Amino acid sequence: MSKWTLAGAVLVAMGSLAHAQTTWFVDALATPPYDGSAAHPFAAIQQALDHPSVQSGHRVVVAPGVYGGFLCNKSLTIESSGGPTLTAIEALNTDWTVRFAGGSNYATLRGFTLWGPAGGTAIKGFETTVERCILLGLGASETSIDDCGGGVLGHCWVSGFERGISNAGHCGQVAWNSILWANGVDLAGTAEAYYCAYGSASPFAMPSWSIAGDPGVIDFKGHDVHLAPGSMCIDAGAPNWPLDPDGSRPDIGPLTFDPSYQPHVTYCTAKVNSLGCTPTIGAIGSPSVTSARPFWVRCSGQISQSSGVVFYGFAPAAAVYQGGYLCVAPPTRRSTLLNAGGNAQLDCSGVFTFDFNQRIQSELDPLLTLGRDVYLQYWSRDGGASFGSNRSDALRVRIGP
């Protein structure tokens, strides 16, 4: 079966289920009782998947937030209501972040950011359709998707993996309208990429109607993959796919070009830690004075089980300080002491996470007001480094309504 036919068959199969499906809801902010209804959603994706009433052909809608990885053995459509910039999935083990096992043929995952585990795979599946997702490899993750049986990747972003898209033997993995960028090899083996943007293909890869070069996003380092003005990915997707909301030919990538978009911006320079890793700050969600949703300010590449804080102020800086840079001008304020977690052995698997919307809405700081620009940086303990500490790069955000 050709990949064109395969993609069409998957879409038809999905459409045929739509009339009979039941919709279930998941919200990280949910409180008991949990019955999966809109009024009483489940609190975790795995909780929904394990419920006996949730059956193949059903739809699971996930509210914005950060969720743990999950194992699915049902043919479900699992999608976020807010898209990949507001909804993320973290790995709970070192092998995979999300796994579609037996009974999940033709399952669909749509609208998430997934962080791949160190040395593992972001998504393991069989005949899985992955749409509008951002797949980020952390700590030399092996591959974004391990799917042997006709997996389809549509309108996604894949970076930070040893192999972005890879086929081996009889596997039938194919990417459409996706960006494969800054992986060890973006397109490996006999993987097929149609109307994609990529940086490096193996000698055996077949990038059909695809384009090579910098995809042109707002802030790759900070994982903001909104298309920048002039990006080669604008209006460059498959012409027979659904049009973008503005009526134009589809863009390549998970997020359609929006000329009015106001981004978070990373700046300054992180200090390389004593294990040789560079901490990287980023964010998911939106800073808001009213939203009940979190605004997660994260920092990966930290020493496992280390402690640290996120501190912030209202002006940028770039002052050389204790072997690194102080990127936020004083006076500054800081969070409570955080733990990076990660593996028990000493490595760079630690990640700090802080919900900055809690601070904004707590009224502890009257300067955190609508429209204010805020500058944030992480500090962490690092006994092997100069001055026994480390500082990340920094992030500028603007508080919204």
C-alpha cells in the first residue's frame, strides 16, 4: 500500500468511528469524584485509559497542563483541547514516554508536547497516527517514534533525538508536513518524508517533495517552534491536505504561522555544569493574571537530585558572575527551594519545574501585573562547579489577561 493510500485509509478509519465515539475528559486540576465527564474529569491520562468504560473508538480530550506518560492498549483518539504549547507529557520511565501496545491499532495522539526520556523513545506504537505534536529528545533520547506497522506523523516537530524519523526492516513509518531538525540524523534508514523540512538525511532516506535547511522558528533554543516571518515552512505543506485557518496552503510544522504572535524569548548564556551539560530554560503555557491553568517554567539538563530556585526580576542583564552570567537585573525575587529529581545516579536527567501563574495570582508580588515583562533564570547547586553553583540561560515573558 502506498503512503498516500495509507494516510487516506487512516483518515477514513478515523472518520468512520466519529459517529459512534464517546468523549471522555481529563484535567490535571480535577478533584474527586472522577467519572470522566466534563463536570468531573479524570485527573490523569492513564486514569482515563484504565477505566473499563473507555473503549476503542472513543475520544479522550485532555485539558492544558503537564501530565505523566502512559500506556494505551485501546484504539483511542487522545487529543489536547489547548494544543501542544499548553499541554505536555513527561516520561515516567527511561524506555518511553507514551506507548501504544496491543489493541491500540490506529490510535491517534494529537496536540501534545512530549519529552523523550534519556536513552529512550518518545512514542512506541503500532500503526499509530501522531498529529500536531512537538517531540523533544532530552539527554540523547534514541528516537522520536518506534512504530513498525504503518505509523503516520503529520504536522509535527521532532528535535533532540539521535534519530528523528527512522525505519528498520519492514517498518512503514512516514512523516507528512513535519519539521525534523537538530537531531543526530533527522531522517534515517528508509523512512519517508513528504512535504517536510529537515536538516540531515541518511544516504538511504527518501525525502519526497521535502525541503532542507533551517525551518525558521521563533526560538528553537527555548522550544518555541512558532514559525517566524519569512520561514520556508509557510505555505509549503502538502497541497492536498486541509487548508490552514486563513485559507492558504498548509504550513509545515505543528503550529500554523500567526503574524500577531507574541513569543516568550530566551536570552543570555547558561553556565555548563560540572558534568558537561548545559541547563536550558523553557516554558509551556501562558503567564496570566486570571487563568486557572499553569504556566510552567522549566529547566532541563540539570544534575539529578540537585536543589535550586527560579528567580525573576523586571529587567534583563548579562553580567559575568561566578563563572557564568547573571541574566536578571536586581532587585530579584525567588521561588521556594525546588528539587530537580531525575535518576538516582549522578547525571543530567534533572528537570526543575515551577508554575509561575501561582506566583502571579498569589498577590505576594504586587509588581506581577497585566502587561508586565518578567525575566526569569534558574540557579542550582553544583558541588563540582566553580563557586559550587550553576545558572541557566534566561527567559523573558509578558503577563497576559
